[in-house]
Amino acid sequence: MENLNFPGYRFRFKNSENNPLIFDVVRKKFVVLQPEEWVRQHVVRYLHEDKNYPLSLINVEKQIRVHTLSKRFDVVVFSPKGDIEILVECKAPKIKITEDSFDQAARYNLDLKARFLLVTNGLDHYFCRIDYENSSYIFIEDLPSYNGRMG
């Protein structure tokens, strides 16, 4: 797998039936290592190791209902109260993040009410804070670190 625009993290790997697997610390199991999964695992480590979010507040491949549709988000971070704090949409590194893909994630989020949104392909990261009063989002430099008082 290619190097991504994240700090260097240590991962556990193994092979099964000629498929490379990576250990997911949230799901507590080995999963098939695809390009999007490589990005997702880096995001989980970034949130936990660099931003100090407890693993107990992080969900991976979380299915959430938006109106009558079910939408799967790559990573969801909850507040201790159970509100959605951060939604993360991961793409494979070769997928360019367009305004359309970002807008789609932001539109879903208007109903879900996450405070922050991250869209990444592992190389380019787009962070934003949601402004519900004006139905818009404000790009920010980085996500805030966990301080135990979210939500």
C-alpha cells in the first residue's frame, strides 16, 4: 500500500487465502486490506493516537438512517452523550475528492447534526465545522482534539 499523508502508524497485518488483512482496533478483527480500508485505518489511528478520541467513541462503517435512506459512513465519532461529533468519509487514494463528493457528505450531515466533517482520500484531507444556523460549512485547519467535554 502507498504512503499516505498521515503520521507513520504501526499496524498488524496477516494473509488469509492470498488476501492481505489489516487489524482494525475498533472492530477488533482483521479485515481485508483494500485501498479505502488503508485510508480508514489511518483515520482511526489519527483520531485515537493524535486527537485522543477514545476507541469506545469511534465506530467504523457505521450505518445511519437519513430520512428513509440508510447511509454507511466510514468512521463516526460520538460524544460521550451519544451525539454524533465527527463524520468521516474515506475514499481510496486514487479517487479525487471533488466538491460534489464533499457536498454529498455535508448534505447527509445536515440531518445527522455532526459538529465536524472530514472527507479524505488519505492524501488530501478536508476538515470542516458545520454551521447549522446558516446551513453551511466552514473549512478548518484540523479537527479539535478530544477533551472529554464534547457534545
